Amino acid sequence: MLNGQFQASTFNARAVLPKSDNDVVIVSFARTAMTRAKKGPQRNTAPEAMLAPVLKDVLKKANNLDPKLVGEICIGNVL
């Protein structure tokens, strides 16, 4: 349960807990283009090379958020 961020009483907006320094906040999201795994045009592209434009897009969508204000980033992939 995301490091205890959620409690049974908070589901379905039944209760709002006080703010905490370790609250989970989703500011934005983005993704890379989809291609065929190991056969598509991005097969030789390093994940870091694909991640840079994604992170720039997330910051832009978040009203040009100052990267220095970002405390933590969670990244996931499917393949």
C-alpha cells in the first residue's frame, strides 16, 4: 500500500488526513511512443535516451515546474 500512504478511512474520499511531508502527489504523466519490442525503430535506443524527453514533457505539463522542486520520481515500464 504505497508505504502506508493510504488508510482504509481515506478510500472513496471518506476522510481527508492532514498533510504530511511524505504524501504521494501525482503532478503529471507521459509515455514514449509504442513500437514493436526488439524489432521496432526504437530497438537500439537506450531507455535513458527515451526518458529524457518524457521527463521534460512532464515538467512542461506541470506549468514548467522547477526541477529543483521535484523530490522523487517513479518510473515504470511494461517491456
